[in-house]
Amino acid sequence: MDSFDLEPRYSSGELPGKCIKCLAEQELDSCLRELLRGEDSEELQQRFEMLLTFLKSPESQRLRDVAERCLSEGRKVKLRLHFADGKPKYELKVD
């Protein structure tokens, strides 16, 4: 698995948004359901591991704070999760 993105959105009157933590937890639950159904691929296991590591990491709170601030300013935010040198890495991209 190369990488994948989480794209949080700020809630408005018309559209419900989700923060990075909520998106990561939702994606983690989805991976877990697939693993429990027997869909056991290396890519799925890596995705699950990246999400779990992200949610447990102290860096996740800092990234969530920055993302929320940028979203409140009307900017687009994307969090890219990937492995580098065998370790999970997180990049926050703001437009």
C-alpha cells in the first residue's frame, strides 16, 4: 500500500462534516469489519495498522488541531497516511 487520504470537512447548515479523528475511526471500523469477514489482504492489514497507529499517536491531536483551525478558516484540508522506512507517516496538506 502506498498511501491513502482522509479529507475532513467543516460542518455547515447544509452539509454535515467530519473531523480527522471521526474519519479515521470510521475507516478503522470499516477495515475491521472487512478483516472479520475474512478479507485478509496485506494492503487491508497495513491500512488498519496505519489508522490504529495514527489514532494512538500523540501527533494526531496536533494534526487535528491544525486541521480544525484551517477548516474554520474555509480552507481545504487533506491528511495523507503512508509508510516510510517501515513506519507510518502523516502529512497534512492545506489548500
